Amino acid sequence: MPTQNERRSLNQPSTLDFSFGSEGNATTLLRGNRVIALAVVKTAGVDQGKILGVCSNGSGPFLLFRLTRDGLLDTTFGEAGTGYAEGRFGASTALSTPQGLTLLDNGAILVIGHVRVSSISDDYPAATLFNSNGTPNLVFGQFTFREPAPQAGPTPPPNAAPATASGGLADTGKILFTVNNSSPGPYRYWGLLIQLTLTGELDPSLDGRGYIFFKHNNQNTSTVGVVTQASGRIILAGSTTDQGFLVGYTATGQRDTSFGDQAGVKAFISADGPIRLNAVRVQTDNKPVAVGTMSNGSKGWVARTLDTGTDDSSFNNGNPVITEVPFARLHWTAADIDANGSIVVAGEVDTRLCIVGRLTGDGRPDTTFSPSGISNHRAEHTPNITTSVAVQTPMQILVAGQKNSVPSVSRYHS
């Protein structure tokens, strides 16, 4: 339970919200191994504001869960009113590893990740869809990506597109996602963008086949997120061994050479060490925000570009925002954008204590959140591992991951 001093700090921004959760300490503990991702229901209705997430579960099926607005398991969701629903990307004997979760406009729940037949077989990108109540979407079924892998050697030159992107990715019936192919398998170290229909099939309106392989500078490449702009432009985010990048595509999957400064690519490079992106978001003005770490994981890193992928002088004078904690290692693992356009980030200090931060729209630490713009990672009851962050309301921020090696969701005041 919160101490007397903690009660005095109730409702102060950047502090834990002890009105949340099942444990009396601003946290809900869950089944499984770790919360991989979470999202807040935004659509109007009885479920608005509720919390959806997915937990990894070792060799067993992954676990979807839904919490009430105040962090209790939602008995209107899942199997037999438990608040949980089991999911797989393949047969019951296959190993399903979730990597992300997205809520579609119709309320359906998309889970993406990898599947392999056994512990010694290759990983393949995979996806499955659930209805809003946690039951499997039988029309979509289970999707596994098994297209031919790129041939070894230099990456083929990108298809060029006219300077003005046309078309829109907001059309109904399209599901766009990327996966991080870092595990052993035919697509290891390739960036991969996939577009599916609502029936679980590759959508050929993306580059004529429904998928795009990508390597930056012919280096080992990981892709960590994708966003779309109102124009339909697709922005894919990722990293190589020494730099982060954003790459632009048109809605139909051609490289958009009007984006960035290197034939459709915006590269992020620092003399202080490699930049590794972990998340990308897009603001309502279509400006992309890239979030990650630099200096081999010792500093938090956030940058924003113009909607065209070029430097934005209105954000920290065109420079990334670097966040440090004295005598410790800090990295940002997740990000969200609040209703005011502020950038909410979350990560870990020394890979064992959660930290939450907020930047203003012009790239300054938000001193209305805390004097330094970040939370006190040494506060009692602070979670440990941070995998995801989501703005629940203008006054509440959710973080997910692990606490004391148990899957957890916690809430901070905003």
C-alpha cells in the first residue's frame, strides 16, 4: 500500500497513480511472461478507455487481456469472463512469439509476431486477428509469411516514385505492419513491410505483391515500426548496426524519393555512437517522431522531422533531444503522442527500473510533468521492464512490461 508521503503526492504528474490496479501499488499483475504491447480503446462506446494488451507465454499460447479503465481484469472479455483470451499464430504445437498489438478502426485486435514449428526451426513473420470481445476472427484466420527470401548480395535499387505521393492507406480493408526479423530464419536481418486484407491475404495493392523487403546501406537491418500520413505516404522505421533511419513509400509501395534526403531515406547518425530506433509515431500535423537510444544504449534519443522527412528547425532547433541519467544507462523503448501533441516516452534505467518522460511539441523537457521532464525511477513501486506506453487520458499514462519478473501494467499521473 502507498505510504503517507506517497499519498501526499497523489495526482502529481510523473508519479504513480495508486488508484489504479489490483495490487494497491498502481500496478496490475498478469499471467504469462511479459506484457509485450498494450493499447487503449479510443472508439466511442462502453469499452472506451479500457486497456488491451498481449503477454508472451513461453512455449504456450500468447495471452490477450483486457483491463477496465482502473486496471482490473475485464470480465466481459475473453474466455468464460476471465479477462484473458489465448492466441496462436499456428497449430497448437507451434511456438508463437508476439511482437506487437494494434486496434483496428472496427474494434478488431491485430497481434503480430513470429511463429516456428519447433524450438530448432526457423522463425516466420505471422499475424492473427481477434474480434473486439477476444474471440478469434475466423474470416482472417492465421497468417504466416513464407514468400521467397531476397537473394544474397547488394540490395536492388529502389523503385522511384513521382515527387507527389498519391493514394491513401486509410482505405478500409488494409492492414499494414512490420516485423523485426532478428531471429534465425530466411528473412533474418531484412526489414520487411507487409500489407494484408481483412481476410488474411497479402494485399497486392502494395508493390504488386503485398510486401516489401528493405536493407539500409546494404547492412543488417531491423524494422521496428510503421506509420502512415494523411497523404497516404508510408514511413518505415528501423536501424542498422550504426544508425537509425526512416524510409518513405507511396501508398502503393514505391520508394518516395520526395521523402528524406537520401533517395527516400532519412538517416540518423551520431559521432557519439550508434543510434537505435525502438518506436515511431506520427503527430496530427503528419510530422514523424522517432524514438530510441544512442551511445550503445546509455542515452535516450528522440527526433522529429518535417512531414517530408527533412530536419525540423521548430523541434529543438533541428536537433535530437538527448536524455541522460547521471551515472546510469537510459534507453527509451516506447512512445505515444498525447492530445496536446506532446511526446510521451518510456524506457528503463540500467535495464531494471522504469522511467517515463514527456517532451513539449517544440522538443523541450516538459517541466509541467516534472522539473526535469522525467519521472523518478527510484520511487517505491516503480516497475522494472518497460515494453510499451500509452496515453489513456490527458491525465493518465500507462506503462507495461514486467514488475518483479511478473507481467505488469502500471499507471502514472500525467
